[in-house]
Amino acid sequence: KKENLTKALKLLFVARKFPAIGLNNDVVIEIPHFEYVVFCLANGIQVRMRSENYARQCALLAAILKDIKKNKQENVAYIDLRFKDAIIGTDGEKQGVF
């Protein structure tokens, strides 16, 4: 769908302004529902975020990723930014997209 492509391109444009996110050229952005997007980072962490206000969410994601790196947390499986508070799940808690 054209609107999904637009959402994905907007996300790429904004996310590349935050080097800590480290999106590469072969990132796959899925839009399983009109309200949110899902993608995986190069380190294997799945990210889920709302389909709006990408700048705020990307800034939060960049800060979370810096903390994860600083604290050497290697078992993070996903970061969910769809809610008021970010949810960080570990390998043992990895869930589906929904």
C-alpha cells in the first residue's frame, strides 16, 4: 500500500538522524497494523513503535540503545515503544509482533 510505503520512508528518514539506532540499508520494516511498525536492528533486537511522531520515538530508542550498550545487556530481544512507557523484553520473553 502507498500509505505503508510512506510510513516506512518517513521512519527511515527520521531514524537515520540518530546514529545510535544504526539502521542499515537492508532493514525490513513491517507494518502489520496501521497504528504501528516493526523492524529489526542489525544486532537482532526487534523494535515496535507507533506510526506517528517518529522523532520522539527514535530519540527514546537511541537513548535506550545507548543504555543497553553501556550496561552490556546482551539478552535484549525487543523494545516496544507503542505504549506510554517503553517495554524492553529479554530473550526468554520474546513474543510475536502482536
